[in-house]
Amino acid sequence: METNRYFKTSLNLLEDLANIQNFFGNLMHERNVTDEICKIIHLIIDEVCVNVFSYNNFVDVKLDIYVTISETEINILFVDNGVQFNPIEYDEYKQVNLPVEERDIGGLGIYLIKHLADKLEYKYCDNKNQFIFIKKM
């Protein structure tokens, strides 16, 4: 299987997330990605999109999503112009280790992302967050 890069842009989360999921779902199906990996990728796209838009109050945020699928891995690059935030440095264990009634709302999505990834990378460049999620197949 050759490596291909695919691109989809979301400008408004509430209107575009379903279309983005359908686009990448069809793409992964065409590339014979297993159902297990497809479910993980859908979850990751949901979590990252919701975080980017909700933590920026749904205002003036542009999110670009680039997906590369090879025989051995799926690489997703999320690029947004929102508030600088490095999810790799976020300490989700503060929330996970608390009793449920003491937890803040949120934070578990980052926990899931970190535990479902085989590799994560982040950098802030040109006033944009660049977050990479890599999953081996």
C-alpha cells in the first residue's frame, strides 16, 4: 500500500464534524483499515475537534486535519489557530485519580488520546498549534 496524504478542513465544529468523520471513515474503509483502528481514529478526531473548538469558545478558529495512511500506521496532523495548548504536557492524572464527584468536567479526552496513541508530537509554530497523533496498524 502506498502512502497517501488526505486533507479536510473544519471551520465550524457543529456543522462540519459529521462530514469530517464521514470523509475519513470512507477513506479508511477504502484503504482496508480495520474496524478497531477506525473506531480509534473516529474517537481521536472527535476528541481533538471538540477540544480545539470548545476551549476557544467556538470563535474564529480554523482547524486543518491532515491524514496520512501507510501500510504500517495512520498519522493525523491537527493544525489550529486557537489558543496555544500542548496536550502532551497536560496532566490528566490529576483528574483521573480523583473520585468522580471531585473531578472537573473534561480532561478525560486527553487521557484517552494519550493512551490510544503509539506516538504523539506537538509544536507551536507561526501562531498555530500542530498536534500529531500516530497509530500503528
